[in-house]
Amino acid sequence: MGYTETIHPTPISAQARPDLRPAARRSAPRASGLLFLAAILLPLALLPLGRLVPTLGTEAGDLARQAAVAAAQVASSLGRQGDASRDAAADPALLVTALAGAPPPGGIRLAILGPDGQLLASAFGEASPGATPFLTAEHAVAGWPLRVLAIRTAPPPRDGMLPLGVAMAALLALAVMTHRREQRARAAAATEARRETLRAAALAESEAQLRLALAAAELGCWSWDEAADRVAWDAQAASILGWCQSGPVGLTALRDCVDPADRALFDATIARARRSGDPAQCAVRLRATPGLAPRWIELRAQATAGLGCPTWHGVIADITERRLVEEQQQLLLREVDHRAKNTLAVV
């Protein structure tokens, strides 16, 4: 019977073994990158650029129109006072009353400056301590040595900008957290890959050492799946047994290779090892071939527990030469003992 499979297959080295998981990770887009992209594109997708960043020219034009309207209102109010108003043109109360006729939109302050640029009156709120003017516009009051100053302070956030900013900040924070989690996952995966490589290398080295030891000892490996009644062996075991058939075989095929006189010993050894759990070991003769001297083999096996019937793993050795040496030694000892008895009998 020929061998059907090998007990110790040659392992694939760690360098030759392909690793598909890193390639899959590299090909898949990272969640953190998608979140960063969403945080950047969200404002552009939700708001037109003109609403997001108003142009400076538009704001300056609106402010100049407000200054012109206020200057016309002041000139009209002072003109209704007649000549008496020219004497009281420096009266702050009168000037504030004149400004009150042209209320500007929110975010704009109005003030009246004198001929020398001194502040005579202001209306519609003072500048808050944290406010910073970023646009101003002046317009002369017709018929009077006065100028109206319109001041635009930094405008408050437009409606809808605050929720958008919160959403952007949340997306950025989530992207940072996801990026850190991905970094930790990649580090853990790299560590596990290194460990797997070391385990594979250690296993390959162990198998190589075992194969070298078996070859040096001229041992063959065999196993028996008791549940499926299937025997497997390697090339050395097949050479020792002289098997030349192919295909799955059971323990009966191995038993048939044993000399009929030693099959009872073979069966008893297996049964005793199955009951006790100890390793099985026996030396038996192979079935004699006409015209050839009998050959001896030694079988060793150990059962390992499974989900039902155990699986046996063992080795086989050709001990024919050792048995011949032992028989010659026994023959020599008997010859020596016989001659010693004859010598003593003569004396």
C-alpha cells in the first residue's frame, strides 16, 4: 500500500505566506478621513459663499448710505429751528434729537462731529468695551459745519452660523477621536501580525527540527482517526511497511501487515492503551514474504481525546537489525552457558 497523505506537511514560511488583511485595510477608506472631508465641505454645501463671507464693498456702501440719510435728517431738523438753531448748534441734546429722526439698522452707531473733528453728540448706543469698529463713513451736513459719522462695529454671527459651527466642531472632534482609534487599531494589528509571524517562524523551526530528528532516527510517522477509521502515514512509514496501494485505509490494513502470530499482541496493546490512556508500544513481525527473512517493526502511539473517539498519533521503526543482534546475543549466551556447564561436569 502506498502513502495517501503526509503527517507533517511542509509549512509555508512567514515570508512567503501572503497576508491579505493589511491589503484590505489599505484599500478601504478610513472613517477619520471621511469625517475630516465632511467637516470641510459642510459649510460650502449648506451656505452660499456670498452669505458666508459678505463683501467689504457691500458693507461700505450700506454704511455710506446710512451716513447720508442721517446727514439729511440732521440738516432738515436744524433747518426747521431757523436762525436760533445756529446759536445752539453745539447743544448735544438738540443734535441727539436731530439724529433720532433717522434710526439706522442694528450694529451701526451715529455721531455728529464738529468743524475740528470733536465729538458733539452720538446716538443709538455707545460702543461696548469689546466692540471693534471695522468700517466708518462720514457725510457733511448741508448748510452746517458739521459731519455725520456712521460706525459699523463687528457684526454678530448671522442666523444659522452658530449651529453650523457647532456641527463643524463636532465633526472635527469626532474625526480626531476616530483617527486616534484607528491609530491604536493599526498599532494593535501590527503587533498581532508580528506575533503571528514569530509564532509561524517558531512553528516552522520546530517542525524542521522534528523532521530532522525523525529522519536521523529513521522513524516513520502515522496516525489513526478512530472515529473515521482512517490511517495516515508519511513516506518513511510507507517504506518500512512496504505499502504500495493508494486511497484511504483503516486500521485493519495496518493489522493485516502484521504476522498472524503477532496480531493478538497488536490488538491487546491497542486495547490496553485505550483503557489506561498510556502510550501504546509493541514489537511485532511483519507478515513474512516467501523467500525472505522476517522483518520486525516497533509501533508507538498515543491517543489524544477528541469530540468522540480519540485520534492516535505515533511513530514506526524498523528494528529488524536490532532483533537479529539480540537473537545472536541470546544464542551466544546460551552457547557460553552450555560450555560452562560441560566444563564443570568434567571437573
